[in-house]
Amino acid sequence: MDTLSRRRFLQLSGAAIVGASAPVLSISQIVQAAQSRPLPIGTPIVVIITLYGGNDGLNTVIPYQDSTYLQARPDISYAPSDVLPLDKDLALNGSMAGMKNLWDQKKLAIIRGVGYPQSDRSHFTSMAIWQSGSPTNQLSSGWIGRWIDTQPRDPMLAISLGSVLPPLMAGTIRSGSALPLGGIVVPTGALALDCMRLSAPAASDTKLLATAATSLRDLFDLSSNVTPVLKLPAPPATDLPTSNGGSAGGSSDLQQQLDLVAKLIAVGAPTRVWSVSLGGFDTHANEKGAQSVLLGNVSDSISRFLSQMRSTNRGADVTVMAYSEFGRRVHGNASQGTDHGTSGSVFLAGDKIAGGFYGDQPSLTSLVDGDLAVTSDFRDIYATVLESLLKSPVDQVLGSWKGRTNFVRKI
């Protein structure tokens, strides 16, 4: 540090500090906003979980009594003894005990056969359609981004975890914010003392050097507010049932993301939409074990997160939505997996949700080009989220779309 002048140090560090923070939020900014203008209790919060890769809906919500299902997938189907029955026809994958518990509490809605007209089996194209909310017109904005456009400007309004902002958060005027994972790391010991000395204001500083010095001081000042929040345990999940063992896979990245969201919601972050994600669902080979682990992680993470929320004063405010870009083919392939298909199930969970099935279950015998028919349009779900949860007009986001799926509990 002795060989590096104050001017040169600030020139090098200032560009990185100022440039890197421009398009993204830091945890410190969110914590500051939570302290200065917390989200009012009772404001609905929506957490969107994107399952990348095309989750196999038939091995998630399973027609376990249908002989056609068993015959179409001799290597990867589930026997009735291996599933969690929801009614006489359908069951959840055996790894999804957490979501089965939400179902039993009538806090889980399963919308069946969800997709869009003229389904596309490309990951990129189909995900672009889902995130834009427009199957017919190619749009460069996302459905949440267009909602953001209708709201007062606020970088805290909608936040996606990760360094890359997903297309669903991009508006035509402004967008949601990205929160890179990893938190804040500040120097310690002698290096910290040197940095604080270098960050002291000097009358001879140019505007750029003064900005860099201020940024460096802010880093230390804000870390004193942020570090206690990050070190806090996530809100406790006190009402989960006790069980022996657990689903394979242990802690997942999704759980880590939702734990951070839970902390920030609990301290009052003024954020109404959160976006998190989990990949790995492109199960062309050896699907049964791999998908079961992923679904167990999704189920455990969602049920844990909602239990955490119920231990705070935000429990009644939070709704989780989980979706994937398409389902899989009805027939298994030669690699004990499944190939890209069309419709699948969308899950919504929380205290505001009227649990149960919505939409018709696609027939396994009346297929469309060998695939499951689309019986529910995803725009019906989006319109209901916008209207009933985010309390916003639909037309500015989805145009004149009239469909709705009434999964929100009547108060």
C-alpha cells in the first residue's frame, strides 16, 4: 500500500466501485431502504420461481392410476406406492412432501395443462414467450417489466437474485433490479486502516477522486448496517411437520436464494416482486432420480420459505409462483428420460391462495402432435397475479387479455 499513491488507488478503485454498482443493487441499499421506508404490512408480495430446462409435468403431478401413463413410460413411471396422492387420479412426486403439506392446508393451487397456442419446443424461444407474456407478438419487454413501467419509479420495487437480470424483469421504460449473490466483503486489519485513510476527503481531490473516496467510505459505513442483517439467521420455519430422513439432495441453491429473500422481506424491504431460479430440469437421460432430487429441493425450499414467512408479520402477504418453460413428451425415450414437450403444471402457494386443482387435466390419449394439449393459457395466471395480488390493471401489461384463473382466496 505504501507504494501506491492515494490518487492512483482511488483512480483504480473508483472506476470499479462506481461502474459495477450502476445497473445492480447491493444488499446495503436494500437494507437501507428497509430501514427508511419499510413495505407496509399487508402489501402483497409475489415470489416468482423459474425452473429452467423444461420440468416434466407428468412425473411431477402424476396420473398414477392411468394405465396409459405406466405403458408410455415403463422405465421412468411411478407406481401408486411411490407417490403422494392428491385425489383418486393425481398425485405429487414422492419427493414433494413439503408441497403435499401445503396442499393439505389448502394453500397450494395446481394449474394443469398450462402453456400457450402453437407451443415451441426450443428452450430459448419458449422461455422468451413465457417471460415476455406474449405468445403471438415478439416483445423485447417482460410481463413484470411492463408492470414496473406502470408503477412509480423505485429500484426496490422488483428484484431478481443473481448477476443477470431475467427478461421477465425488463420493461420498455425501466426495469427491475438485479441483486448479485455473495454479499459485501470489506478489508480487515491493517489493510482496512489503509483504505479508510485513503478514503478521507481531501481539498485537492477532483470530482472523480472525491466520488471514489466517498464510495470507499460508504462501503465501510454501509457494511456496519448490512453485516448484522446477513449474519442473522433466516426466519425460523416453526410450523413444518417433523419427519424422519428427508428428500435427497440436501440444501440447494434455491433454498439459499429464498433464505436471503426471507431475511430481506422480514426486515421490511420495500419490494413487491422477487425473482429466483433453479436449473437442471432438461432431463433427456436418467430422469427419474435426477428430477426427484430437483423436485424435492423445490418442494422443501418453498414449504420452508412460506413457514419462515409465517413466523414473521409478513406471512399473509407472500405468494410463491413456480413455473417452467414447457413440459416433456408423454412417451419416455431410449435413455430413460424425456424430450421437450408442451404443457405442464404451474404452482401457486401461500396464505392468499385457494388451494386445489385449476384447469383441465390433459388427456394422455387425445394428444396434439404427440404432445399433451394446452388446457390453460399462462396469460390467465399472469392476469390473475396482476389483478388480484399486485392490484394493478391488466391491460397495460397483457393488452385486452380477458382470461383469469381464480386461485386467489376470497376475503
